[in-house]
Amino acid sequence: MARVLLITGWGGGTGVLTPLQNSLQQLGHEVELLNIFNALDPDILQQQTDYALNFDVLMGWSLGGELATVLAHEIFKRTGQTLPLVTLATNPSFVVRENWSTAMPETTFNAFQQGFQNDPASTLKRFGLLVTKGTSTAKSDWISMQALLKAQPLALLRQGLIMLEKLNLVEIIKNYGGFQLHIFAEHDALVPYQVVQNMHLIATKKTKIIELASAAHSFPFTKLMETSSEIEKFIVSSV
């Protein structure tokens, strides 16, 4: 049994990952869900790092995967300990950088950010459609996702967008000494599938990269058994 900290993505709250939490708990693990937090605030980051020290595995979906990576790095800096890290549909940099080309163009992200400022409700709906877009079951997956969503404070969502804009974790992932599992979806409308090629270039000997066929950004809850199976194999081999 492993103690797993599972961090949600942007926009939906912890409810979206409840099915994955339940699935991993049925496999015998203790899984705590954590909503996104402002990792750019030193005090909040220190509090969350203190909390993360209670777990054996750090895991997150989308932005949550970036936050799990930040926590893994902070724990290593503080203690020298390298906790196993799992990211689900997470780009090391959500926006294109000089050192990371397979990401969202800055102009596209800026337009999305502006849209959220002007009309949060419509932008959140559009984002939700992108989460499930890319598979033959996209429409029914989107409807199913609506039942899992929890309303989020607008201030927290704004902070989340700033983090997606600012966080660049390429070097951290490249140099992290712990076991890593990164799972990506073939038809992800938010994280370019070509990111897998670049991930292999920065992978360490302790890194495993999985590609899920016929899957969208929503795979942690739409490809639940497949996702749980890969996570379980990783936990067994790394904890």
C-alpha cells in the first residue's frame, strides 16, 4: 500500500479525479485529493510541501502534474528525498518556451486568458469541451464530466492560469533523480501529442513514458481502468 497525493487540474475541482481516487483505493492505496494551489506564493508552497512530506507518491493531472513536480523538487531540495512522481496529461511547460517547443503558442494562451477575464463561464465551458475533445465519445464524456465538476473560486482559477503561463519545469524533470511516470493521450486537445518525443529526450533511466491510444485529455476518468493499471504497475515497481 502507498500513500498517494493526487492533485487535480485547472477548472474542475477535486471531483473530476474522484473516480481515479476510488479506483486506486480499491487497489489498496491511501489516496488524498488536493485541489490546485498557488505554488508561486512562497508561504503556500511551503505549507503544501510540508503536507506532501506525508506521502509516498506525488501525482497530478494536467496543472496538478506540474504542481506535483514542483512539490517533488521542493522535497528534494529540503530533505534530499526523491519521491516517485506521476503526471497525467501534463506538459512540463504548458506554453511554448525557448527550451520547449511542444506546447500551446503564447498567443493562443493569451487569448484564452483574456477570454476568461471577460467571460469566465463561457471560457470554462469551452475549456471543458477541450478536455474531452478528440475521441468518438467526446460528447458523452463531456456530459459525464459535468456531474463531477465542482465550482471553483475565480481568484484561484486566475492564479492557476498565471501558473500555467509561468511554470517551466523542463529542467526539473530532466534532472530529477526519483522514479517518474508520465502518461499522455494520443488525441489530447490541450497538450500536443508530439510532447512525447521531447519527453523521451529529457527522460532519465528512472523515467517511464506511456502513450494511451484513442484517449483525450480526460483519460484519468474516461480511461479509468487503463490509467489505474499503469499507475499500479509503477507504484509496485517504485515504492
